[in-house]
Amino acid sequence: MDIASLEKLAHLIAGQRIGALGTLREGAPFVSMIAFAPSRDFSRFYIHASRLAYHTQDFLKDPRVGLLITESDRSAVDPQTLARITVRGSIAAVSEGDAEYATARELYLKRFPDSAMTFGLGDFALYSIRPESGRFVAGFGQTFTCTVEDFKRASVHTLPE
Amino acid sequence: MDIASLEKLAHLIAGQRIGALGTLREGAPFVSMIAFAPSRDFSRFYIHASRLAYHTQDFLKDPRVGLLITESDRSAVDPQTLARITVRGSIAAVSEGDAEYATARELYLKRFPDSAMTFGLGDFALYSIRPESGRFVAGFGQTFTCTVEDFKRASVHTLPE
């Protein structure tokens, strides 16, 4: 991927707060909205979810997930030109004993301070989406297949907050 | 569902142009962006897709799909309060000979005039997502399980354009 595309990917991942999570429900695709916080190197996408949520029930049974992050739609543009990344990977719980727990919690709460209260609830937990591959559409006709290394390369191009 | 929630659902479906389509790829969830046009009664969601697209390859093998439509994110709000609808259903091609073809094409092109050129391309076709059930989150803690009849009821509450 060229530098301009890596910058676009970094802007997309760092700039969006919500994504569409795909899980398996009775063997069929189920898509729900999630709020996410990426790790600094974009090799993880953290979510904080209740065990009662449909998607949590789904991925606790089968950890294979899809994640779509899409540039915000603007009515002036052809939606086919919107940047978006489709991530394929798996999801796993981040337990309080895990090395990454404190950082993950910090990154998540920095993005979603309103979620602090849910960290006190017993049915909520942090989960980490681990990308295995991605398909990045930077714009019309500009499509890239990505590895987790490409995500890491893109993370270098994040603008300082 | 109460009238206020039906109005919210109508606003969501009529107001958004893009959604996240969940398909099965090698048995795992795959989520990609699609531009959609709902039928007048919200019992169908039309997309125009290339046979070369990953999602088309997927749903031509297994027609079970998920569709998520989410209210536009605004940084001032807690994303958990955003309205969204998760649709579960199946997808089928709408052929030129089908009774609904002319209307579907018209609805789609009214929303996406830039797509007119792709209607001339051999690998593109119209497809119809047929909702079987839905899960509507109208806001924090306001969740409804919907049938296709609820979609139809909601469509009555669409504001005139």
C-alpha cells in the first residue's frame, strides 16, 4: 500500500468510533453496531460488551467475527466512493489479569468516557478483535487486501490528537 | 412498537443511504458496505451489486444475510444511544422480467443517480433483501424485536420528501 492509502486507512480507523460487527447466529450472519477503540498499533480493536448482547452470545460460541468501519456518509458524494475497511479475524476476552488489560481499558475509556459506569457491571467485559486480514476500499476502484502488518504500518501515519 | 418508535425507525430507514451487509465467507461472518434503497413499504431493501464483489460471491452461494443500518455518529453523543436496526433475512436477484424490477430500479436510481452507468454493465444486478426479523435499538435501553409487519407499519410514518 502506498503512503497516501496508509494515511487514509489511519484516518479511517482513528477517526471513526463505531463499526459493524458480524457474528454467526444460528449459522447465519448477524450484524450489530459496536463502539470500538483501536490499539495504538491497530493490531487490536477493543470493544466493551455485555454478555446479554446478541453479538456477545454469538461470539462466545464462535469467535470468528467480521468488522466493518466506514467513513461517515455525506449526501454530496456517491456512497461507492466512501472509504471503508472490512476486517476478518477472531475475538477474545481481555481479562483483568491480562498484560494488555490496563492499556485496553484506558484506550477505551479515553474514547468513551460515558462507559466508565459499565465497567462496574458484572455482565460487561472487554474483548479484543484480532484482525487476520482486511479489505480496504480507499475510494472508487482503489481496493487493497491487507495483512495485520499493513494495519501496523498504517498506525504510524495517525495524526497526533 | 409505539408511534414514536415507529417514527424513529422510519426516519432511520428512509434517512440513511448506506448499511453494513453481513454474508458468509468460508463459513465466517463477512461485513461490507452497501448502498441501499428501501421499497415504499420497507418490506424490501434493494441493492445494486457487481458479481465480482465479495459479498455478491458470498450471497450467491448462501442467501442468508444480515443488514445493519445505523444513525450517523455525532461526537457529542454516547454511541450506545445511536438508533440502529439489525435486519435478518435473505437476498434474491431481481431480474428484468420480475414485476418489481421497474419500481426497484426507479427507487434505487432516485437515491443514487450516479449508479445509472452501472446499470449498463453486465456484471451488475439488482438484488432484494427480504427481512424476516429485526432488532431495533431506538436509543439506550429501548430495544424492540420487529417483524416485517413492523417495518410496513413504520413506513407509514415516513415524512414526505
